[in-house]
Amino acid sequence: MRHVADRRFNIVAAASVVLGCGLAACSRPTVPAGNTPAVRYDATGRLRELAFDTTHNGRNNATGFMDGTQVQKIEVDEDEDGTIDRWEFYGARGRLERVGLSQQHNGVIDTMAFYEEGGEIERIEVSTRGDQVRNRIEFYQSNSLARVEEDTNGDGRMDKWETYAADHSAASDSSPPIVSAAFDDSFRGTPNRRFIYRPDGTVLRAEVDPDGDGRFVEATGAPGQ
């Protein structure tokens, strides 16, 4: 999911086209009768909404919510089915802070990606059951997946932890190699078993932590999940 922001839209440039000579001096764009206006201003003349076409097919499918030339939020109907499925939230100086997605295409955010000051992705929170409760958190380093925490049984507590190879190339489209996966089968809030993986993805060994003190020892018997 690390490509959540790949399709971000340059609404600031679009606003500059509309406002060109400056907000106070520019005249309102002419909108043909019967068409939906591409822009909306408030009573003071500040730009508040800017609709635009991300697919270049002549139909506006995105709306930027503005404070003058400062973008605050963008809503996008990416598949143009009439329902918003992408939300971009911006902070000071137009910095992208987070992106929400509706993986179910039902107009409800079930995935939220958060970004660091420099624009790199920090984490992605996901509701895998579509109930708006984000039960999976992916943590990233240098735009590459580093670790995952997940509540697999829906009891509100994390019970699965995965770590991934830190040297995986962020430019690669393939998933980073998994290093370990730990599980809490005892409902104690900490893992009681763990699998360590080889670089090719096969299990190197299985481990257990019977006392819950964080000290794992190799399990007896053949490894399996």
C-alpha cells in the first residue's frame, strides 16, 4: 500500500491557473449556462472550492476545498461512479499530511496513510473488516514497509506482529522480505510464539516464549503456522 500518494493532484497549480493575476484582481471565470461551476467563492471573494478533472475526459471528478490559494482537503471520485473514494488532507504550506481511501468504494474511509514532514510515508492504518475500526497498522521507513501490527480476532488488542527486511529497496514494487512473524495465542497481550524466516521466505525456525518475559527459545517439532 505504499503507493497511496502516487496519484496526488497538483491543485495549487490548478488554482494558480484559475486565479492567475491574483485573487483580488482576477475576474470570475465564465461558466456556460447549465454547467456546474468549476469554482466557488465565499462572500469575501476568497476561493473555497475548485472542481477539476483528473482523468482529462471533460468531467470534473475531484473537488479541492480551499482557503484562497491554500488547499485544505481534496476529495476524489477516482472510478467516477459518483462516490468519493479518496481524501487528501493538507496542513500548513500545502503539506500533504494524510490520505484516506475507501477500498470498498462505498464512500467510507477504511484506510488512512500518514506522511512525515519530508513527504515520506510514515504509517498506514487499515480497517480490514470494513467496520471503520482500524485493526492493522503498517509502519514504514524510507517509504519501505518495516513492520506490521494487527488485531486479527477483533478484540481490540494486537495479536500479530511482523517485521520486514530493512534493506529492501523502496523503489521495488515487490513486497519486502519478511523477517519474523509473532503471534499471541494466549490473549496475554504479548507474543507467545514466533517464526523466523530465511531470505527466500521459508521458515528457518519456530520459537516460543512460555513465560511472557520476551525471551524466546527454539520450539521442538517441525515449524508450521
